[in-house]
Amino acid sequence: MRITALHLFTADLAALHQFYGHVLGLPVRVGPQQILEVTVGYSRLRFHPALPGTAPFYHFAFHIPHNQLDEAYAWCRVRIPLLPFTHGQPIADFPNWQARAFYFHDPAGNILECIARTPLPNASAVPFAATSLLGLSEAGIVTSDVPALTEYLAATHGIPAFHRGPRLPHFAALGDDDGLLILTAEQRGWLPTGRPAAQHWLRVEGKQAGHEFSWEHPAWHRNR
């Protein structure tokens, strides 16, 4: 599965414009209805103005070349504060996923991740730069019923459970190494901070098994 676009709400478009455009050096533009679009490799992040009085936050991850985790960490560390994973260790090791990652916040409180997945053929010999953020790897989805949403996405969009797991009552990964939807129960703590997950509107666009899809969650919480 490939995540081609992720639509999110934010309460601070100006700060995100500065962060993604000037700190990370990614291409940004402001489109109609004040939607901030950030180009991340083959993917687009689209930040919509949040409803008044709300401060939504999300989790999402960027692919990086699987042989450049240390380079990516060093590149990010001089630009932004990075979050410790556990016991002060900076790098998260996910052996079942054959992946390693590190985390940081953007100014809106979104929990960002750079992840290097060994199974992907994306090794690079070019020095790490903003262009080494290859695309969206994960999108976090918060729900009151993980098993039901897992079945719904399989039935409506053909998105399977991730073959590397896990699939639990409160947490599930759907998709494949190229792109994952990370389903988590409300109030379950996000890695690495433990901040309780909260449900906010989002829209995911992508390609699964040759078919394009666009899905809103929760559909009733659109920002008109």
C-alpha cells in the first residue's frame, strides 16, 4: 500500500509552514481555503485549518533510505529536538518489522517518525537531505473499535492486516512495508511519549493493489 496524501487539521498553520518549509526544507505552498500542502517525496501532507477552540494532533511517519538511519538522525538532530525512545535511548528497534526509527514533534504537537525499513529496496549513496524523506510510511488512526475498523478497511478498500503483525484488540497495523495504517484505541499511549491517543478527523489517500482509495475518519467530523 502506498500513502499518497494525508489530510489533517491544525490550529497553527503559520508555525507548520515555518517548520516544514524552513526547518526541514521541504516544498510547501498554501492553496485554496488556506490549506497548507507539504511535499514529502511521493506523498503530500495537507494541513487544513482546525475548528476554533481545537488543537488536534496526529502520528505519522516518513520513509528514509534503509541504510541511512544514523545519517538521518544526525541531520535531524541539528535542526530539531529529538525524542528519546526508552531509557534515554534515541533509536527504536522493531525487529519483527525489520525496522529502526526515531521520533520528534512538529510545532502542532504531531508525533513524527523517521523509519528505515530493511525490506524496502531504497538504499541510497547520496548524502542525507530533505529529499531523503521519501514519502509517508505510516498514518496513525485512532478509533473506539480497532477490530471493527480493521474488518471495515479490509472489506471496503482491500487493505490487509500487516503480515509482520501485530493484530490486537487495541492496536493493529494494516498494509505492508511500503505503507501502513496504524490503528490504535482511544487513550492508548502513542510511542514514544505515551500521550493518550485522541480521535480527530483525517483523510487518507493511497493506492492498494493497483486501486486508488480515499477515506475519511471519522466521516461525521468534517471541517466545513
